[in-house]
Amino acid sequence: MTANACTARGTKFRNINLSRCSARCPVCGAASGRHSNARRRLREIGVAGPTVIVVTYSKYYCEACRKHFSTPMDHLAPKTARFTHRVRRTAVDLVTRDALTLEKAALRMRQKHFVTVPSSTLHDWVRDAMTV
């Protein structure tokens, strides 16, 4: 995958293929064939620069119950998230464990881990972590 205007220069791309030809429907359990493939980009903590994980996954349609579903990716990131679980955990730890302000935690994530996390997003993550 090539970089575009939204990615920083020197960004490393890691590809993960979760695409399969068929899967069981999570609603009714019937075997379902692949409808199409899609890609999802997740920002990850980088060691020597920004890193983006490009996940190729399958979309399915169940003929039996007439429902659409996708390959589960819960082990990488929450649904519709743009950051991996590791980014979220690291950023929340900077605020809760290291007692940094939201702005300083966001700055540390950008400088040390090469991930830009808006302060408002970080605030939501910390709030969610405190209510669990």
C-alpha cells in the first residue's frame, strides 16, 4: 500500500490478511460465502516511525437469516476504531499511571510512539477506562 496525503513521510505499513472464503453466521450459525473484501487502516505504536496496520478482511451475507457480517477483528481494535488496543492502553496509562495531563500525554504519544491522538479522544478513552 502506498502513502497518501494523510500519512506522514516514512510511515511503515504492515499488512494483515484476515480474508476467508466462508464463515459461520454469528446470528444463526449457517455457513455463509464471502460477499466482498475490504481494507481497514489502524494506527499502531511505532518503534522507529509512524506505523499503520492495513487489515484485509471479508464481508459476508447469510442467505438463511439475511444478515450482513464481517470477519471479527476484536483482537486488534474495537469496531470502527482507528487505533489499536495497544495505542489506547498506552495512552490511558500515561494519564492514569504516570499522572500526565491529557495534552502532555498526547505530546508524549506523538514524540515517543509516533501516534497522533487528539486530546478529546484521549479524554474519552480515560473516561471509559475509569467507568469499567
